[in-house]
Amino acid sequence: MKWMIPKQHGAWSMLILPFLLGGIVGGWTLAHIPFAIAWLFVYMGTFFLFQFIKQRKKSQQMLRTVITYLTIAIVAAIPVFLSDWRLVWFVLAMMPFGLVNAYFAKIKDERNVWNDVSAVTSFCIGGMASYYLGARAFDATMLWVFALPYLYFLGSIFFVKTMIREKKSRFYRNVSWGYHVVLVTLFVVLSYPVLALAYAPSLIRAIAFYGKKIPIMKIGIVEIANSVFVLGCLSWYLFS
């Protein structure tokens, strides 16, 4: 088998930010260590599984990689589920969205916006699981842990569309700008200054970067830096 790593900067932010936010707000436990390993290998395993699904000529090497990654994920997940079997509900909640991603991989339409939305939903459910592992509670804070990163990543989807695949689309430009303006304005009006601050850089980069030729690598770096800032603001808000 061959050890491979997905080269998608945005997806890594989606994988890590919700997990960290859930642990920071809900509290860290020893079970988060195997959880992190399982979460990492589930992502890498399913990523290459989707690559395998869309191949016409199936790569046995890639299949062995998928099997290895998912086996590691299952083994790492065992002590996590032993700590609290209710975590299985989060897995069941993610499964329909995983099937949606598999469908878009099968029809070779992975750039479809609904495929991106489905992936974001799965990642944010994982953040809820990370929160529950520490807090051991299904409560309103868990909903915030899901919703706040979701709002951020939804905006990122629209922004990236305008920078890479839909550069000349006025529709996506208007959706991206409009979404970010409404999001920041809403939190200002509702008197949530920390949340308005959290999403303000996303609004600025959505407008300032539009129409400029920026390498994909630099876009990814900007998104990672923005994700770190958002994580700090959301953690601050949920602790205050």
C-alpha cells in the first residue's frame, strides 16, 4: 500500500476547526486522543475511497490505502465508543451526507456546491461529537458548536467558487458578497460583536480578492489563517 495525504487546504480547515472548537468548549478528555486519530483517518480513508469510486480503471494500490486508513480509524474509534456509546448517533447522522459525497464522486461532479455543503455538514457534526465527548451533554451550546463553523465554511464555499471554478459568474459573486454582508450585518444588529468580528475578515477577503489572479496555494493559506482567527473568536464567544 502507499501512504497518501489529501492535498486540499480547505478540507483540512474543515476537518480541524470544528474538532478543536468542540474540544475547547466542551472540555478535553483522554478519549479525544484516539478520537483525533480516528477522525483523521476517517477523512483520509473516505477521501481516497471517493477517488477510487470515480476511477474507471480501479487502482488496487489506492484500494489498499483506503482499507488501511479505515481499519486504523475503526481500531482508534473503539476506545472512544467504549467511553460513551451514544457517540454512535453522531456517526449515524453523518452517514447520509457521506452517501451524498459518494454519489457526486460517482458521477464525477465533486465541484457541485451541494457536494461541498454536504461535506461541511459532516465536518460540523464531527465538531458536535468532539464537544459531547467532553461535555457529555446534548444542549444549546452544542448547537452553537455546529452552527457557527457551518456559517463560516458556507461562506468559504461561495468565496472559493468565485476565485477558482466560477471566476466569471456574477451569480456566485453576488451570492458570496451578499452572504457575507448579511452575515456580518445580522450579528451587528443582534448585538453579537464578537461574532461580527469573527466573520468580518471573510467579508473583506470576499470583496478584496474578487477578480484578482491569486494562486490556489495562496488562497489555501489565506483560508487556513482565516480559520485560525475564526476559531479564536468563536472560542472566545462561547466561553464569554
